[in-house]
Amino acid sequence: MPSPLELIQAERERQLEKGYNPTYDQKHVRGELAHAAACFAAGTSSLADIELAALGQQEDLWPHHHWHADELIKHSRKEQLIIAGALILAELERMEAEEKNHLPPQPIESQHYVTYDELMHPD
């Protein structure tokens, strides 16, 4: 039986075989891969379903302009976590290619992420 790391590596290889390599991923420079990974890891596309919703934040993390939300829900929980790991690897590979090719880092869209202090003291 493959280890969790082997499962993530196999998923990333599947992505690469489909053409989702660091060059292709350069069009996802606004954090889309990381956001999708976060959604797969949490098993939801909305912060409303994550504990941070305690502050009433309804921010949608799912990169709708690149993926249909069905991609998230059609997978088992284990598959979601494997895909999340592979997407994190893809984002790291994309960033590494960006650095290697001396491309200026692209600004990530301004988003407010709730800090622990804000979560514990919402006033």
C-alpha cells in the first residue's frame, strides 16, 4: 500500500501528465493553487464552513475562474487531502520556476486573513 507521500507524489505526476506543469501554472500567480489546496484540505470552498467563520466572514476561497466547484465535492475526503498536498507542491514548483527564471513575484490579491488574535478577540 502506498504511503501518503507516495499518494501525493502520484497525484502530482498525474497533474504533470495532464500538462499542469510549472510553466502552465505561471498563469495562476494570484494564489489560486494555494487557495484551491486550502479548500481541498478543509473539504469546503467557503470560509463559512471553517472555524474562522466565527467572525462572520463569508469569503469564498475557491478559484471559480479556473475550476468548477464540483472538482472539490466529487472526491472522497482522502482524495481531497491528497489533491491538496499535490496543489501545494504545484504552487511551490511554480514559485521556484518564477525565481529560477528571475520573474518578478506577482502580487497576490489583497485579502484579509483573520489572525488568531482577531479570532479570539473579535471586538
